[in-house]
Amino acid sequence: MSYEENKRLIVKLLLSIVFLGSATVFIVDGEYPIHQMWSPNLVEIGNSLFLTFGIPFEVASLLILAAVFGAIHMVRREEP
């Protein structure tokens, strides 16, 4: 391995350790008030899915579809 590859590996390892450490601290030390949690019924879930999050979901699905088509186009090789 070259010096640059070793440097990148060390940076990746340090970032992974920092991320996992902070996630562990937040999970272990976090207080979760069960009595204040929202317990929705089916009507509220349906309204939030179709009214509130409908358009962002469709936009995200179109972006993912475009990304898939772009990836297929980039990977496909032209025959001579």
C-alpha cells in the first residue's frame, strides 16, 4: 500500500470510530419518554403518508429512477 492509501485508510478508520462512538453515546445516554410518545391511529398514518409526504416521496422515487437509468447507461458498453 502506498502512503496515500494508508493515509486514506487511517482517515476512514478515525471517522468510523468517531461516528460509532457518538452514536453509541446518544443511544446509551438518551432518555426516551415513553409516556409522551405519539400513538397514531390508521387514519392519521394514512393522512400523513398521502397528504404530507406524498409529493416528496414521488420526487425521491423519480430521482432514484433517474439515477438507476444513469448508472445503467454509464455501465453499458458500446459494441464497436
